[in-house]
Amino acid sequence: MIATPAAEFSTDKGATRPVLMDLKNITLRFGGVVAIKDISFDIREGEIRAIIGPNGAGKSSMLNVISGFYVPQQGEIWFEGQKRPPMKPYQVARLGLARTFQNIALFDGMSVLDNIMTGRLNKMKSSLFSQALWWGPAEREEVENRAQVEKIIDFLEIQNIRKTPVGRLPYGLKKRVELARALAAEPRILLLDEPMAGMNVEEKEDMCRFILDVNDEFGTTIVLIEHDMGVVMDLSDRVVVMDYGRKIGDGTPDEVRANPEVISAYLGVAHE
Amino acid sequence: MIYREAGDFKTSYRDDGQTFPIRLDRWGYYALLGVAFLVVPFVIDSYWANAVLVPFLIYAIAAIGLNILTGYAGQVSLGTGGFMAVGAYSVYKLMTAFPGVPIFVHILLAGAITAVVGMLFGLPSLRIKGFYLAVATLAAQFFLVWLFNKVPWFYNYSASGQINAPERTVFGWAVTGPATSAPAKYLTCLVFAVVLAWIARNLTRGMVGRKWMAIRDMDIAAEIIGVNPLTAKLSAFAVSSFFVGIAGALLFSVYLGAAEASEAFGINKSFLVLFMIIIGGLGSIFGSFAGAAFLVLLPVLLKNLLVVRLGWPTDLAAHLELMIVGGLIIFFLIVEPHGLARLWRLTKEKLRLWPFPH
């Protein structure tokens, strides 16, 4: 994995930075099933925050709550010091949240370039009328945003596939394009749902590098779900551990690793 | 050898985003437009206008409209005939109520009225998808035709229940009514077809088009990255209906001259236009033209071949024509489900590499 030890990245980012998003006592139920049970944690500006836990622990549900796709039955979400009212996902996107999906959710019929350009839709304000005539603001916006998108394409090293339809790409590149689309929105918080699932070692290393670079260069706050413990412990500043919808641990990678409850959730407990 | 991108470097994002990136393509289309505007009007006779070119142009507009909704935004519609009827009856009511206003304004207004009606019938798309939406739009088809037959106000209480286009002129040339010349009909439809195709191209290459395609390809992901499904779907319905309404208005006022709702705008029309975009290619402006050309020209060709050349009886030829068209549609769907537009693109890609394909 990444050669540099985790300690070098995990400066005290988590402890000193201001809170960007605060989740308070979130409970989410589907009928009788409690997916998330009274979970609270915060996300600080500029950190990489990982959510881990065994399958079915409620990690993806948590991400869906943050991105507005599920509305929790109880609990409050505070964003930039303000309580967030119940919102539709597209309204949440306008606040500056972007995400990628566990199973890739790209627009298969469109080219890589168009997929990434779609990520900038909240930056483009020209009216239907001026777009119809391709005149004035519409064309200017298109060119300006194209320039921004090209920066992201360079950053993620996908120049050679920009005109390729997404449906033709291999899995690893699709994941990268999805990250590019999320980055195009210039998000305050970037939510990554298993960005390394199904990748080989080389692709994982690339993806790790991109995630760290995004965090470093753009200062983007990142919330990350990942199963690869090596990756999680190396990348993240702080980790939330979930099991059966509950939070069983929260802290720096080292603290979490030493937490007996976490160990028992992952390795099982010895029965006497 | 000439059909190459090599050496044709783009140095700005503006150039890179243009409609025809390859130089030869661009010249080809300019030449085609030049011939269509400057040569054809002087040589066209009423047979070519009435049997081939005018219906081709009108159906191409309708097909672009439906393609925006179904091919780009992914919302299946079987209400095209009904929306064409809205365009036709709107233009009729406008022409008779405000005789002094230029006909082009009336046709555009008819499109706008159809856009509003289309948005109204597009509301169910916010809740239902796919086949279920198709059935909901089918309801629009039957309701609208029924409405125009049942309410005499729409056909100005005429005894026959028909609507007849009064004569209107543009620069002294009659473009509607019985006295209209073939070039006038052709040019009117050509102007609308070219301008509307250009608008459709602009919309689909810009952010509106991307939102539509995002909704088509994966609506949940689209919503999460910030597409408002309400505005995206309704704008698709509005723009699509605007096109279809103009096609209906032209079909009635310029081409047919007289129409009756259930006959001219029945469910057959909806299917005809749907076949056009399926055969032509979903999500392609070129495909809309190709599909319209295919389904307008094929019957004419077959008729010429069977009746004129082979001397078959007309009724036999008419039945056989239906069977052949039907067979060809099935053949096409099996061989090239992505339509003529895909064939065209593959040809162009091959041509780009010819004669050294590797």
C-alpha cells in the first residue's frame, strides 16, 4: 500500500479544525428494521473521515442520510453551524455535497467528458432560451466550465478517454470517472462509498493517491467508506466504526485499532 | 482519404464542442443546406413536394420532438398524435381569431400552447416510468382527440367537424390554403425544420441535454449530483411538445389544408413517429431525419416499384406495402437495434480509417 506511514498524514487535523458537519442522534428505520440507531459524530473541515464496519452495519445508509437520499426518523444534521431541514438530494447537492456510489452510477450513454461536465451543473446558470440559441452566456459558460473540467481530467490522468462513451470503459477507469464527476462539482464534502471495491492493487494505489491529493490540494473534506483496512488506516484522520447500526468506536486509526469492541466486531470474541 | 481528423487541430474548447468537428462533414452539410435552399425550390414540382419532401420535413420535426423526450430524456410517449392535434387546432383557432397576425407567429404560438399541454400530461412522469408512463401518455392521445371531436368550439362549429386552413401569405406568397405553390410549402417547412434541428442540437449538446440524458441513464444518480427531476422531466416534455406541436401545425396548415382530429391525428401517427425514431436512432438528431426519410420514402418507393414498374393492382400493392414496411421494421430492429444513426456513425468511423483500417 502507500509507503509513507499513516502518522505523517494524520497530523492533528481532526482535533483542531472547525466542525463542518455534525450528525446528532441519527436514527433510521425501514419498517421494523433499524438500520441506524442513535448515531452521533462530526466531520471536521479538511479531514478524511472513514466509516467502517462489517457488511450490513449501516455504513451506506449513513452516507445516504448525509446525501439526503434517506430522511432519518430522528436526529439532526448540522451543516456549517446551521441545522439542515429535510431536503431532496438535489438540494443537498447544491449545499456542496458530492458523492460516488458503491456500484458505479455513471451515465452510460454519455461520453466521459459529458459525464464530468454534468457534475458542474450547479455552476451553470444560463437559461433554456440562451442554450437553445447557443448564444452569449450559454456558450461562454460552456467554455469556462470545460476549462475547469479539463483541469480535473488532467488531475486524474484520463485525458486519453475524454471522448469515449462511459459504457465502454473498464471498471477501474469508471471508478475514476465517477470521482472526476464528483470533483467537478467542487464539493465542500466528498462522500466516497467504497472507492476501491473490486480493484487490483495497482488501481487501489492510484485511487489512494488521488484521494490524498484531492484532500491535500483542494482541501476537500472527505468521508470514506472502505473495507480495505490497510487503506482506511493509512488514509484517514479519524474513523467511525459501526456494527449492527450502532456506533462502536470513534477516533484516530490507532485508537480504533486498540478498541476492544471493534476487535470483537471484526474478529469475534472468544467464548469461554 | 480526405475524410480525416488528422491535421484538423482544435485550439479552443469552443471549436472542440462544435457540431461537426470534421471539416468535410461541415462542408457537406453546408453544401446540403445550400442545395436545399437555393436549388430545390426552383425545380420542385407538386408531386415531389406533396409526396416526398414536405411530409419528410414535417415528420422530421415531429421525430426530433419525440426523440428529445424519448431518446434523450428517456420518457416513453405514445401521445405524439394527440400533441400534433393540439398544434393543429391551436394554429387553426389562432388563424381564424387573429387573421392579421403573421402565420409564422401563429405556428410558433401553437408550438408554445402544445408545450404547456405537454407539460401538463408530463406530470405523471414524476411518479411513473417506462411502460406505465407510455400508457399514461396513451391516455393523452385518446383524450385530446376525443376533446377536439366533441367540443365544437375547437372546429368553429363547422358542419363537417373538420378544420380548414384559410389562406395566409408571407411576403405576398401564399403558404397556407388551396392556392399554395409547391416551393412555398417546401420552403416554409424547410425553414422550420432547419431552425428547429439547430435548436435541438444546441439544447442536447449543452447542460439541458446533459440533464435529460442523466435522467435517462440513471435517474437516482442524476438527482444526487443535483439534477432536479421535476424541472428536467418537465422541460423535456415542454421542448418535445413544442416541436411536435409545430409539426402538427405545419401538417394541418401547410400540408393537408384540412383535417379532422381522429383521422389525421389518431394513434397511428403516434406509432408512426415512434417507429421513425426507433429506426432512425434514439438520441440522435440525424437519426430523426433518417427515420422520417425512411418511413416517408419507403412507401413511395414501393408504390413506384410495384404499381408503376410491375403494373400490379393498386389495392394489392397497398396491402403488400404495409407488410413489407412491417417486415423491414422487424428486420431493422434485429440487425441494428440502434438505428440508422448508428449505421451512419459506423460508416463514418470506417471511412475515417480507410484505406488503412489498422
